[in-house]
Amino acid sequence: MTNDTIRDGLVVSLAYTLTADGETIETSTSEEPLDYLHGAENIVPGLEAALNGKRVGDQFKVTLQPADAYGDYDDDDVETIPLSDLPDAETLEEGMVVVMEDEEGYLFDAIIREIGKETVVLDFNPPLAGKTITYDVQVLAMREAEEEEIAAGQPYGFDDFDDDDYEEEDEE
């Protein structure tokens, strides 16, 4: 796969640092990279678009507006519910993330914004919604996705594959 560029159907391995408002939010190193399936929409859209055509070894920064990242902050995604609807209410703290289940059984993360005497305010927005974010990225490796990975919409990583199965940046 020499000189291949990132395109749909490849499993890509990245090291990156994510910042928002000058604060480091998340870091993924070459020792613990992010492996993702390009084109499966399981990373933010702006980052996936910026990775199109990149090669192993490429390093770049990309700044994304909310629409290309985690979306705008939506006040409609903030709900007040009875405190009694949450288990272990006495252990809850503002800023804590809780997992909530809807009527169909889907699970959602919510951030506790406020705890009242009888109610709690839950924010279902992604934590970075409404924020301009910057990724500092290095492309570490890539390989063709297996059929099972494409069907699942996610990769199984690089650990179970022979070195000949993927292209990796040469160590100097």
C-alpha cells in the first residue's frame, strides 16, 4: 500500500492532541493511538474531511467550527427531571456524567448541571458542543479494512495483523 492516501474503507491510526479554548482536552499518543474506519462517520466530520488524501507520516493542525465538530449547543437538550428518577441521588454531584435510558432503551450520557432539592438539571449536549476545537494530528498507519470491520462500522485495530498488512511510518 506504499504511498496510499487516506480514503473510505481504510483503517487509520492517529496520534493527536485536541484543544478547545487553549486547553488540552484529550491526547492520543503513538503508544495508544486512535484507530478508526475512514468513511464510517465515527469521528467528527471536519476531522474526517481533513484526513482525506493524507499519507502515513503527515502531521497537520485543523481548527473546526462547531458545525464540523460536535455541533451547536442546543438549549432544548437540557432537561429538568425529578431527583427521584436517578438511582443513588445522594451520591450525585454537579459536573458528574450519568447514563440515562430513553423509552426505546437507547442510552445517553448527560452532565449534571444543577441539583435542587427535588429536581436535577441534565445536559444531553456533547461536552464540546458549541466550541471551536483544534486537532494537532499525526497519521501513524493505515491498512485496508476487513469485511467484518466495514460491516461493523468500526475497526478491530492493528494488533492482530501482520506487519505486511499495513503501512506504517518508518522510525528514523
